[in-house]
Amino acid sequence: MARDLREGVEDAVLQALGHRERRNILEVVASSGDGVLYSDILHELGMNTGKLNYHLKLLEGVIEKDDSRRYRLTDLGSRAVRLLRGLTEDLDEESVRRFSSVRGTGDEFVQGVVGWYFNLVIALLFTAMMGAVVFVAIMMRRDLDLALGYGVIGSMVVGFVLASRWLLKVKREAPEMVVGFLQRLGLYRNRG
């Protein structure tokens, strides 16, 4: 197998197994002998549609949708599930204890990057909103049209609330998406 192809396969499997929710999706699909419907995955895992669609997109090549709209494992997906299940077979307590001491550092790092970005955006939104308040205050001192000023403040408050809610949702549900966005902007480089 050519090196680039092998690396692509390895990357696909590691991406599939690299997130708890994708592993859960793989287990649900693997446990169904004749495939599983989208709605069944939603129900089984209690995910919302946006989160499920995001993870299904990242699982392309590992799972596939057939003509009856059922999700099934590909050959690569079957191998990934066997690998996943094989990782925990016959582990003794000492192995689990050693693993527990190093567990979670990658997730904590991603959450740290996402938290930093979230705080930066909230600070910028708050600064913009305060700028609008100052703008209205200046308008009031000069006896200018206050309806425009109040409209600006109202728009800023609504924008701030909507942006904050969206950012909180992304921070909770898809932190890798935020990291990918920061990488595309050139604001973040992976440590590895």
C-alpha cells in the first residue's frame, strides 16, 4: 500500500476514534446487523441534529449510508471498531491506573484553546456594545436623534446575546470545529 494512502487511512481511523461521540456512533452502527437509521442514532445517543451531522461528516469513509438510508460500517469502519474493542480487552488494573494518570491532556488542550477564543470574542462583542452606549451618550449631549442611538444599542444587545448563545453551543458541542477555524485563520497551530 502506498505511503500516502496508508497515512490517509490511518488519519481517517484516528479521526473516527479520536472523539467520544464518534466512537459512540460507531458502536451504535456496529451493534446493528442490518444498518441503523439516522433517527435511531439520534434517539440512541440523545444528540441534536447539528452535532450528529457534524460527526457523521467526519466519519465518512468509516461509515456509509446505503440506498435504504441506513448507516453501515465500511470495511475500514469494521477494522476501526475491532481496533477500538481490542484496546480494552484483558486490561489489568495496573494498566488502567497507569493510563488514568495521563488521560485527557488532548481534550483539556482543545478546551483551553476554545475557551481562550470564546473569551476573546465575548470581550470584543462587549467592547463593541459599550462603544454603542458611548455613541448614544454623545448623541444625547448633542440633542441628536435618539431613536437611531437606541436602535444601535438594541441591535448590539441582540447581536451580543445571539453570538454568545451560538458560541456557547459551539464550545460545548464541537470544539474541534473552533480549533479548525482558528487554524484556517492562522491564529493557532497544532502542537504536534
